Amino acid sequence: MGDRHFRLSSDVRPVSYTFVVSPDVAGGVFLARGEVRFETRQPTRAVVMHAVALDFDTVQIDGVAATATLEADSQTVTFELTSELAPGSHRLEVAYRGRLHDDLRGFYKAGDIGVTQFEAADARRAFPCFDEPAFKATWSLSLEVPADSAAVSNGAVVETTELPDGRRRVRFATTPIMSSYLVAMVVGRLVPSEARKVGPVALRTWAQPGKEQLTGFAQECAGDVLPLLEQYFDRPYAFGKLDQLAIPDFEAGAMENSGCITFREILLLVDRASAPLAMQKRVAEVITHELAHQWFGNLVTMHWWDDLWLNEAFATWIAYKIVHAWRPGWRMWDDFEAGKQAALQLDAMESTHPVRAEVLCAEEATENFDLITYEKGGAMLRMIEGFLGEEPFRAGIRDYMQRHAFGNAAADDLWGALGRAAGRPVSEVANGWLGRGGFPLVTLRREGGSVRLSQQRFFNDPARLAATSDDAPWLVPVVLRWADDAGIHRTAVLLRDREAVIELPIVGALRWVLGNADGAGFYRVDVGDDGTHALLSDWSELTPVERVCLLSDSWALYRAQRLSFATLVEVLLAGAADADHAVLADAVGRLEGWERRYAAAEALPALRARVAERCRPHLAAVGWEPAADEGDDARLRRAAALRGLIAVARDPAVCAEAVARLQRRLAGDDSALDANLLDVATLAAARSADVTWFDATAHRAVHEADPVLRRRALVALASVESPALVDRAIAAFATDVVPKQDSTTFLGALLANRAARESAWRLIRDQWSVVREKTSAPMLTRRLVESMVELFERRSEVEALWSSHADSLAAVPAALRQTRERIGLEETLLPRARADLSAWLAAE
């Protein structure tokens, strides 16, 4: 059992848990007592459960004293009797003690709040339990808390009892059967919104005192989308009541605990007057994602963590679908495309992993909470829905829910339900994509009245892409859009082989062919330089998502040496001139990357001037101030244009105007600057900041109630460029100015800042123990490693640092592999990109 890969035997299974937990948040400890009812299939003298860092005072099984032996490697406790237990039902009674740390996992301290975060396998830090998702049971919990403290758990409050010591015991309703990672306890100074009734469900949103006014958006969103999810699944919400809680220090974005969802404050609490639309959309998507889990994950749960994608990919995909139905004007599928493009970038590396990846222990599952599981998995589901049709796909999901409610399921159970509903084989297509890493590059070449398609696995690395490969071909649902003299047409084909010729019924001349209509496919398309020029000639006839895909594919093909730099520049400039806000924002983001990472110092003025030339017409068209009847598209176009003019071009007049308007806004004139411009205006202020500004911003980063404003201030501190202020920003990292949950956000902003990068590297290298203490939670450790890709010009030094601290990074091997590969790719690309950019600027 001394094995981190140890799995529990199915011969012993839980039936119910009943616990009373008494936390002392200030003291960082808790006491607990209770019972676990379980069933055994075979005679046994030893019952093995999970437990970590728990000290047992008394243990009895069926009223007989037992010993408790903890094993650190397997994170288990063995309860052993002197006589044998017969097969059947039994009862474990325990009293024990545990600790509340500040490491953002298990039962931990978030300031003066005690809160749980159990996914993937940290319920064992609070209870002796069967801490694997297949071991479902009911939970009956009580919390003993100070009189002025809130207590929230998965069930509704059913009884409150005053205790002799002035505390009170709060007993919660017994839950439906569920996995241990979905159990939640929250204790501390939190206040609820007014309850909103959504059918029979009472909905509340909780925040720390002084932040209650920020709960309205979350209440509105959850209350409106919950019925949409019930309608989609054709099944009512199963967990009685619904609480949403804003936690001041939280490792993940949110956690879908049944009926008791916990969030980072910034992903729940919103002031619509100060939060940009992008932030409102993000909060709505996260809320809907967590609500979708109440069905897909909580009601029907994966057997084991290798099917983590069943939870996360589905919740990712349906969140966009439902929010789009709720707010169609938000164009949520544009945002989905941005996430998909990031997943394509990661999945084009040797170090990627399949969506459905083998997981030997729960610790490995934590590493799979990434773009592949969420974004690629979501894109796969969208592609399968397109293949089957929207109605058959939904019918299959409903069948899957009906068959597996309150139980566990695997991927093939889902494919079977979808196949039955659609009358089409799904497993072949789905497993062919989800069971292997990577994706195809579809090469498209026009040959008279036909199109030749070929496929091979795409890699970011030019040498790896050019090498011959015997990888099996994918089943690629290719949807072509093409234009001739009769108009624009669509042709769908299933590319099964490495190569196929598709005849098109062309009328007159074939003007252009697009290989991924609406961007719905998870693959890249190479139409060559000539094919790209043809698409550029009719740029406006492509949809915004198709234009964003062309931008992304062009950049990927350039770095893989499959597209010329001249053609890439034409695509980037077309995007920068585009009036559509999504296309413009994507182009500006790519140009910002060039300015930050690839442009030599001597090339920066010319590059910035070219960007300013493209972005000034947008500002002239929309102006600084929104018209009375202005829609979101114009507001977001303005924000993207100013991002280009300030973040990339550094236009002096525009930067000065942005700072002046920001000062008026901070002084109370909300009309001086639209909320969508606050981030970029704050960046302009940071770059020209003085000590007075820095101190005022640091004060806001600590004391501001609105988490959006607090995060904005924190990122601003990491964006300063004065050497003296960079030193102060570095020093702030180890202080309360930078919360643990935001440590890697702050470090990432420092590393992305040319003026602070060297200082940030010295902080990481010379104060490693300080950095690791602040980033000790597993997800934060991964983000720390990933942020170091910005240090690709110091490859050998970064490798030496990782080697000397291998023990403290042992939990994130995948992040190390991926970042090591990304650093190598950037190091190889830099001289070519720098030379190409300089040559183009000189020729202009």
C-alpha cells in the first residue's frame, strides 16, 4: 500500500457519512466526530480508507475498538480489528483532529474564512473517506461555529442548536448520493443575498460583508440559466437549494460542489459599472459552467479521473451554448474560438496529451485541468454535435442522463447514448479524436474544378512537421466553404484517408476555398500562399470566426515554416484594419505578442508606427465616448483599437488622453471613460507612473472591495516601467499586496513586461523559497512553471533552476515538459522572426 498509485478495493463500499465538524479558523485546527456506514463483500479484519494529516483519538467498528494506521505515500488509513468482520453492513465511529492550512486545498483558511476545496482528492484531508469518484454515498454534515459566523454546506439548514460555549451547531439536510470530492463546508463572516426562488430552488449568492452590493449579476445569471439547463437536460435540478459563495483566496476559478458552489471573488462578484463586458461574459460563462456540472459531473459522475474530460469538456461546451441562448448579442462563440485556438497551440506540441488520458493517481488528474481537457474537449463535442445534428445530440444527452443519474459512467456510455439517438456510429469518430494527442493539418490545394485534401499530424516544430510520419489518419469532418460566379456554397466531407480529391460543382471561376467553415473543426488548414491571397481578396465574405481562424492558422503555419512572412503580414494587417471587434482584437493581440517577444529594440519604433496607422482609423470612427444608443460591437471595437494604440503602438497623444480620462473616472466622473477601456487606460498610467501613483494603486490592490478593480490594480503594479518602481513591484510580491491566489498572475505580468523581466527572473532565481511558498498549491505551481516560457532567452539558466529544485516541482511533470518544449520552440523561432520583421520594416 506504500504506493502513490494505490486504488481502493471495491470489496468495501461506503453507504453514508455522518460528521460533526468544529473548526477553529483563527487557530488553524478543527475537531470532528462521526460515523461511516459501509458494506463489505468479503470477510476482513482491516478496512482501508483515505486520510491525510488526521490525528485519530478514538476508533470503533461496530462498537469494538480498532487501531488506525496512516500511510503517507498512498494517503490511506487502515482501521484494523482483532477479529474478523463478516460480509454485510458495518459502522465506523471516529473522533479525530485536523489542521486548516493556507495552502488552498483540503479544509483551509482563506483569511478569516474556513473553506473546502476537495477536487481532485483532498476530502481525505478533512474526513476518513473513500476518496475516489466511483464511491458515492450520502453525506449528513453538521458544523459547530461561532455565533456570528455563517455556516454553509451542500444541504439546506434543517436545524440550529445553541451550544453551552456560545457557539451554535448547524445541521444540514442529508445529500443525495455523491462523490467525496463534491462535499463542501464554508465557515466565516459571509452574508447572503436575498434568496431568489427558481421554481422550488432557493438561490443565494454569498460575499464578505461590504461586498453584498456585488452579488446582483451572479443572482440574475444563475437564476436565468438554471431553467435553461433544466430544459436542455429535461431533468430538474437535483440538489435542493443552490448557494454561490465568493471566496477571497481560492486556487481554481470555481468548484462545482453539489448545491454549494465556490468561486474566486473575481469570477462571481461584478459591478456592471466598472467591469468590462469581457469580464461580465467570463463570469456568466463560469457560473453556467459550474451549474452545468450539477448534471454533468455531480448527478452523473465519471468512474475515474481518466474521464475527467466528461465533466470539464461538456461543461465548457454547454456553458457557451447556454449563455449564447441567454444573451445572443454577446457573440459567445467568438470567445469559444479564442479558447480553442489556445488549445490548438498546446496540442501541436510533442508533450501534449489525449483528451482522455490515462491517470494512475489523483495527483496526476490535477495536471489534466488544462486547455486540452477543457477547450479541446469542448471543441470535440461541438464538432460531434455538428456531425450528428443539434436535436439528435441533445436527445442522446438526455438518454445518458436518464440511464446514469446518481451513478457513474464512462466515455463509451456517452457515445452509446449519442449513437442510439442519432442512428449513427459515434464511437469510431469520437474515440479516434479523444484517445490520441494532437490534431491534423488539412492541406487544401485547388486543381481545376476540384480540391485535393491531404492530412498529417500538425506540429509547431518545423523539423517535426517536415519529418515523415506513419500516424494513422484522423476521421476529419471537413466542411468547405467556397465561392464561384454563382455565389457562396458549402460542402461537407468526411476525410478518412491521408488524401482525397473532392469534385466541386463550380459555375464559372472558383474564386476561393475555405477549409474550415465557421471554424467548427479542431484542425488547422493550409491553403498555401496563393489560397490565402484569394481569401484576402474577398476578406469581408468570410465570417468573423473564419477570419479569426485564418489569423490563427497563418501564424501557426508561419512558425512551422509553411507560410511566408510576407503573407502572414498581409493577414495580420487585414485583421488590424477589420471593423469587427473580435477580428480586430485577435489581430491586435498577435501584434502585441510580436512587440513584446520578437521585435528587436531597434525595430520597435517602426513596428509601433505601423500598428498605429492601422488602429487610428478605428478610433476616429467610434471616438472616445459611446453614443447614447451604441451597441456592444462598437464599444468592443473601441477597446480593441485603444489596446493597439496604447499597449502596442504607445501613441503618446492617445496614452496621455487615456491617463487624463482615467484620473477623471477615479475622481468620480464615470462618464469620462467607458468600463471597457479601464484596463488599457490603467496600463498607460502604469507605464508613466510615479511613486504617488504606485502607493495609491498598491492601497487599492489591498483594500478595494470590488475584485475586478483589485485585480486591475495588481496587474498595474506589475506593468510599471520605471526602474525604481519595478524594484518596488518585485518587493511587493512577498507582501500581503499579492494574495496567494494571484501570485502567478502577478509574476506572469512581471515576466511579460520587458522592463521588469530581468528583475522578475532574479526574484525567481534568488528568492526561490519565497516564490515557492506563495505558489505551493498544485495549480499555482503549474502556472509558475508555465509563466517561465517568457524566459526562453535564458534557457540553460531556467533548466539549471528546475534541476536544482526538482523535488519541489515533482508534482508538475507535464507542465515542465510542455514549458521546456515551448521554450525550445521560442528560442528557435526568435532569430528567424526577428530577421523577418526587421527586413519587412526596412522595406516598407
